[in-house]
Amino acid sequence: MLAWFGTLRLMLKTPYATLLLVCLVACSESPSTVSDAATSIHPPDCAPDPSGEPSWQVLDLCRSEGQLLSVSAHTHNDVWVVGAGGQILHFDGCRWSSVASGVTTDLWWTTSVGNTVFITGQNGAVVRVPRDRLAPATSMDTPTDVTLFGIWAASESDAWSVGFDPLDPDSDSVILRLVDGVWTSIDFPIGVDPKTDLFKVWGRAADDVWIVGRDGVILHFDGTALSRVESPDTDWVTVTGTSDKMIMVGGSQTGALAILEQGELTSISLDSVPPLQGICMGTKGQGIATGLFGAILQKQTDGSWLTDYNAPLDLFTPGEPPVEGCTTVIPDYHACAIDDRGGIYLVGGGFSSGLRDGTLLYYGPAHSTDGL
């Protein structure tokens, strides 16, 4: 089994390399590709009836542009997906469109707040896209050239990002904060090695921000200072939360999932699953965790997390890729999101083979693939 954390620095050696039409009632227009104009953040909703029978659906498979790495489902008609080679995709409730990012490097994470979509990636990239798509994407200046693997925003003027250089194990990781339009570096807390790789950041509010990384590192910002929270010595990759608890996933040889509630960190027992990379929670208590080798876990009503065997696993039965140029048989799922109707999005691809073969899954009523 691949210990992906130990080989991440090698995996990332390979770089990857116009008008959005508002959907009409029947969604009959041909797909558009470049989005520099639209009439509203919330366009006409021509998605299927949400009362339809839900099921797992493969929306996209073996994208030649490369792996899809992050998804943000602000609402069911405002979904953003980013990935290798500067990919940005948007779903408006009717069709998918490609959004020009202005970069060709890999984009690793996205978050939405207000009228802004923040996206981070290689070479210290922070791309800012208006959610209403009335203006093009713009790149923001940052004081770093490392890969920014995570970003979270309390508002359009207050955001955090973290990352490290996967090709230089002797370099320091970075913690950045956006204040008054300027990205600045934040010092590590005393006693935390700045060479510790940091992967993701998430928060409930401007004074309640959480950062996770390798070697059990969990950092908390309380509005005044960063401090470390005690944790088992495992690698934490992604963090999210609800109103009363934090949830994080990771692992090295096998998957790990833990809940931090009222200062107590509790590890959740898992059957043998690969390392986990993504975690998302819905407004109605739903929970999904994703990882390498097709790992998909669902939160149960009793609080346990079990493998979802109804989800696609080997997408290329009986094991041969049906798409020309595709090499990935079992995709690695890097991230997930749950929209306001309970629809579940998973993004992934060939994480272990150079961020190839982008994959997009959805659970819910019949979903449009127009534009993909």
C-alpha cells in the first residue's frame, strides 16, 4: 500500500498544463467555455427535481486536463471545482463551464465567501474569482513561491492559506493571512518546527481558525495568537467542522479520522482503509470522507464511519481503462463537498501517478454533465 505522504514530494514533479451563457429553461444551448460575464450569482435553476431518486453518478472520467483536486458547493447551483493544470470548472444548476484561471500550474484548493471564490496552488498562487462571474479571475500577490495546499476565508478581506515546497524537504512551510487586501506571513507558534508540512486550514469564524499538517500538527488561532493542540503522531491532511466539533482526516499507511470536541481529541475506529485526504459535512449531519484507492466513507447515524460499497470503486470493470490515454483504474478521491440540497460531490483522479485522469462523482438525483 502506498504511503502517499512520504512520496508526495516525488508525485508533484510533473507540471500540468470565452463567455459563460446563462442557461435557458430547457438548457438547450451548447456548452460554453470561458466565463467573463453572467447575470447573477444564482442563475435560473434547471437542475433535476431534488425529490428524484438519488444514486451515485460518474459525471466525468479520465479528464485529459488532469486530476480534479478540490470542490466547493456553495449552493446546488453554485459549485466550483479546481485541479491540475490550472483547471477551474463551475456548475450553475444547469450546465458546467470552464473558467479561465490565468495560470497553468496545479490548483489545489478552493473556498467561497461572499462574492469571492479563493483558489490556491503551485508557486504561491492565489487566484480570486468573482462568484457572479462579472469579471475575470485575477492572481493575487503572495510572499511565497511554495505550493499552497489549503485556503479558508472568514470574509472577502480576511483569509488564511498554508503550504510547503514538496520538492525541498529542508524548506520551511508557510502560514499566510490576508488582511486589508495584503497577504502576509504568520510566524509558527513556539515549539512547532516550521519545517513541518502544513496541508489545510478551515475555520468557523475569524477568531476560530484551524490548521493541520504532518506529524500530528494541529494549530488553532483564537483571534489573538496561534497555539498547538495535542494530537496523535499521525499526518492530518484536511480539517472541517460543525458548530460544536472539528473533524480531521489523514493517515500514512492507513486512514485516520478524529473528532475534536470540547478540547478532547477522539480517534474514530475505521476498518482497514487507505490514507484519507478529504472530509466534508452537510447541514443535516451528513458526513463523507475520501481517500486513496477509491476510499469513500459515510458517517452513520450512530456516529461511526463505514465504507460506502454502493459507490463506484473500480470504474473500469473489469480493470481496463475504456478512455484512450487513461491509466487510472481506481481513482484517488482528494476532496468532497455537500451542497444545500444534500447532493455529494467527489473529485479525484490519479493522485499517485502525477495528478492524471480527473474524475468527478456525484450522489443525488440525475445530474447534468453538459459542458464537461
